[in-house]
Amino acid sequence: MPRLEACLVDAYDTIVTCDFNPLRQGVPALAGIPVAAWEQEYTLVSPMLNDGRLSKAQAFRQIMASCGAQATDDLIAEMVRRDQELLLTNARLASGAIPLDFFRVTIPAGFSTTNPNAFDITTLSGLKLYRLRQSLDTNFGTLAASTPYQPRYIQWGLKLYF
């Protein structure tokens, strides 16, 4: 009997690439900061963003202060909105559609009773949870869809023969 072997190949940034240039350049352009300076400062705050110690707004304010730029509340809010738009745009396929498994995300405990506004929509996973929670019909725990979309149903049947 032949022995099966497997090999894991990391193809990211070798044969598979993603174009994150709009994301890398969009928010720094709003702030009026060179991309290189923005990325250097973003690298410093990234660990705190990833584990939730900083919100995007706080991180952007800190980056702008480090780069010597003036941060107004309106500018920070616009930067957060632009970052969210660019995250969603980068998740889309070339056709403009979102991938079929886009909403495949781990659902946290108490999801059905959590206020949708409690999710951090400045992150891609938070945005997915927010959109899923908005679509959840709490009457029977099924996903509903607004017009013109139709929800998907799984139906079970039982036939009895006499």
C-alpha cells in the first residue's frame, strides 16, 4: 500500500498576491501623511489594534500625533469610515461580488442576544458579525433577508408509510 505524504506550501506573496495599495494609500492620503511614515507608525500600534487595546480612531489619532499632523474629530471619523470601506473593497472578488464564504466567521457566545452596535465595525470580522446580527430574526433564530433577497431555508421532512 503506498504511503501518502503531504506538504504545506505557503504561496502568499510568492505566486498569490493581493493588491492592498488602495488600503495602504487611502487613509494616509486623507491624513496628509506620507505612506512610509504612516506604515512605520502603524506597525508600532498594530499589536494593540489586533488585541483590542486600541480602537481604530485612537490608533489613527496616535499615528497622526506621532507624525506631527493635526487630528480633528471629523477627520478621524472620516478616516475610520474610509478604512472600513477599503477593507470591504479589498475583500471583494474581481467581479465586484463578495466571496461565497465571506460571512464564514466564528460566532461568539451570546450572539443572538448581543446588540448589533456592540460589534466593532472598523474590523472586517466585526463588520461581518454586525451584518449577520442585523439579519438575525430573533423570533425563531433564522436568518432573514430584506427585499429583494430571499433567505435560504433548510427543510426536513418525514414520510410515514402505512
